[in-house]
Amino acid sequence: MSLTGQFAALEDNLTAQENLLLMARLRGYPKGSATRIVEGLIDRFDIGEFRDKLVKSVSGGQRRRVDLAASLVVQPKVLMLDEPTTGLDPRSRQVVWSTIRELVQAGVTLFLTTQYLEEADALADHIVLIDHGRVVAAGTPSELKSQIGDQRVDVVGVDASAVVLIVDALSATFQVVVDHNRRTVSVPAPHDLADLAAVTSALSGVGAHIDEIALRRPTLDDAFLALTGQVPESYENEPAMKEVTP
Amino acid sequence: MTMTLASMTRPGDEPLPRRPGSLRRFLRETGLLIVRGLQTIPRVPQRLSDVTIQPLVFTLLFLYVFGSAIHIKGMSYQNYLLPGLLGQSLAFGVIGAGVATATDFNTGVIDRFRSLPVTRLSVISSQVIGQILEQILGIVIVAGMGLALGWRPHMSPFGFVEFLLLMLLGLSAFTWFGVLLGMIVKSSDAMQGIGFAIVFPLSFLAGTFVPIAGLKLIPRTIGDWDPLSALVASVRHVTQGTNTTGSWQLAHPVVSMIFWCFLIIAVCVPLALRRFMNSN
């Protein structure tokens, strides 16, 4: 079993490469194969450009990558990661995610805690949502999402007047939910592309300026908020803005 | 990252040699961990200041500031002071080892070692040995400084060996004590504080700079039974052949020092090991 905590467990005053080599040697590999393993990990985690920098002087994301690489030296069957991408830059996050996926494919059992539901959605087969220390829901990502509704089409207007035009155009045919803060008009879309096409044709010729139009599934964030009984902030602050048009 | 799993060198591709016997594993791991400690020294040379600059300053200060006012009957102040400073260096090893251990155990790297299949004893013994090596550097600096400034030890070859063995025993005992303290205190600042509140005054009362016999009642009584007094008196006895008068332990310094050291080791080693094995 191997554990990677939220804070990197590395020797600050050794370089990235020296740290990995030390771990591999302590794992029991002789020098030759330890070096080959370390080179492999350096490639895999894109550590090359800072391999000879002291760990204390690299960025948080780079540190994290070295830390994760070090935890793989152990060849764990079970890997526990505590918020592996907290505070990481997008590139480091991608590296960490792709590595985690490969490990899982290779048969490693992974326990991962995260604040980012997007991350849980991307990586996990089974998710347990915990709110204030209580388990509020458990299941696969799609099970959790289906608990709070189906997919929808979101139309974002460029300004308030555009939103009014969009609502006028759509409310005749669809059940519309408007979020004025985000200038978003949502309609349920059980029929995927057919609904998207119906929405676009209803809007054509209306003359409303549209920022974005998209078919969306509920995110895990939506599921979490719904399951913990919290209302998204934009609703909570201005309840008057919440409209359901028949 | 465009690499695929198949194209990478995974740890699993390298044959892991059969695990050697436990003693060989212990020695190998201890060695690796000692090297790791030594590797970091050039990166933070200021950490060595307590065994390099500090002993230099102490030797110069005491020799030239107090040396001009203190007169010891029958010997030069150099010959009185240097054994004292050597004893004090051993005592200060407690602080050095404690601070280093507290710092080390706070970084999380120790947790990583624990998650590896590493003999736990090797983690802690590498810490002790690494610290002993550092303290030896300090002792060599003090001794070298002293010799350059007029310290003249009188030792037979047998006496020299006795001196080395005593120093090594003292180093082991005080370093284990320091490592245990560092593991308990867990903060290098607190460790510094404890060091300067306890070890520092005790080392001054130990006949290091002036004879205990001349002190007032309370400090004299403390000095009479301070383990550090036995340490200083025994170093003085071995290097200069002088005898210290006072309590029983001062009259029999070598035996007393050996007793103290074994006592410290017998108490600290099991406690330190237990603490390390059980803590999570």
C-alpha cells in the first residue's frame, strides 16, 4: 500500500532525481535498475526540466508530481491519494490525472479524496459524497447525477435584454428555468440532439444575441448541492430571480 | 502526456532482487539513509554552524576572555579549558541531535520511509549515526583549535585509545538522548529552547570553565551530581591525568561517566525505538 498525503513527503534538500533514486534504492533495487526506474518515472511525470533542482525550490505542482512518482516506486496494489491535485496548475493536473488513469487500468486500487467533484467524476468508478462528516450519497457518477435530473440545453444570452428575448422565444414550447445572474436559460432535453435542434430553430429569427448554447448533463457539483440540500449560491442570494415559466 | 502504459519503464519491469537477510538489509538501508543525510549538508551548510562556528567562537571567547582572569593551580588555562570544552561539545550534541531530529520528523519524508519496506530501526539508527558524524566534526574542530592555541594533553597511546572510546560512548549516549527528545518535542524551536534552558546551564556548572569546588553551595551541589560534571572530569582525567575533588562521582569520573552513559542508553534507546515504531 502506498500513501500520498496532501503535503509532499520528500527530502527538501535533495533534488527531484536524488529523491526518487533514494526511494528506489530503499525499495530494494540495486543501483542500475533503480536508475532505470527513476528515468522512467522522470519521463512519465514530465520531471525532466527540474530533475536536478532541489525539491524545496520547485513549484507546488512540480513537487506534487515528484511526490506521486515517489509513491509509485513502491509498486502499490492500493494507492491512497489525499487531494492529489489541490493547488496544481492545469498542466500538472493533467499529468496527475492521466497517470492515475493508467495506474487504475494496470490494476491498482485507488482511494482518492478530493474537493473537486469534476476530478471525482473524471477518475472514479465509485463515489462517496461526504458533507460535514456524513455520507450523503454513494454510487457511480452517473447514478449520482441521475438522482437530480436529466440533461438540459443551456442558452446563455449576451445581456439581460437578450435573456428576455430568449425566454419569450422558448417558453411557448418548453419548460424554462432562468438564471439571471448567469444569463442562462435552461430547458430539459431528454431527446438529446432533437431538443437541441428544436431550441436552435425556435431561437432563429428572434434576433437575440447568444453567447453560448450547449447540451449539458448535470454535473456532480449540481448533484452535491442538491443532495446536501444547499441551493446554488446564485439562487440563494437572489431568490427573486428564480423563475419557472409554465 | 502522450505516453502509453506499454511504452514506459514501470517499476515492475525491473527484477526486484530477492530480499537479503535482515542484518544485510538493515546495514544497506542504514547506509543509504546516512548518505542521504550527508548529501543534504552542502545544500544547507548553515545547519552545521553548531558544530563548526559555535565551537570555534566558544574556544576563542573562553580562552581569551575568561582565560585572562581565571588561574588554575598547577596547570595552564588551556589545559584546564580544553577538556571542559570537549565535554561541553558532547553535551551540546543533545541539542544538535534534537533539533535535527525534530526538523527531520516534521518534513514528512520520514513518513515516506515508513511506507517503504524499510527496517524502521535503520531510519532511526541512520539518524543517530549521522548526528554522531556531525558531532565528531565539532569535536575535531575544538581539539584542533585547542592544540593550535596551546593545549597540551598528556596521554599515553593507551590513554589516547581510552579517550577515543570514552568520547564515542559519550557521543552515542547524548545523541540517542537528543534524538529521543527531538521525537518527543517535535518542534525544532522548542528543542532549541529546552537545550538552552537546561543543557546550557548544566554544562556551565559542570566544572567546564572553573572548578566546581570554588562554587557556592547550590551550584556546587548541582555540579557535584550533574552527569555532565562526570563527563568533563573524566575527559580531564584521561587527557591531563588530573583528578577532580568533590563528590564521589568526581573522584571516580571515568567509572561514573560510563555508568551515566549506559544508563542514558538503556533508557533512551528503547523509548526512542518504541516511540518510532508506534507513532503513526
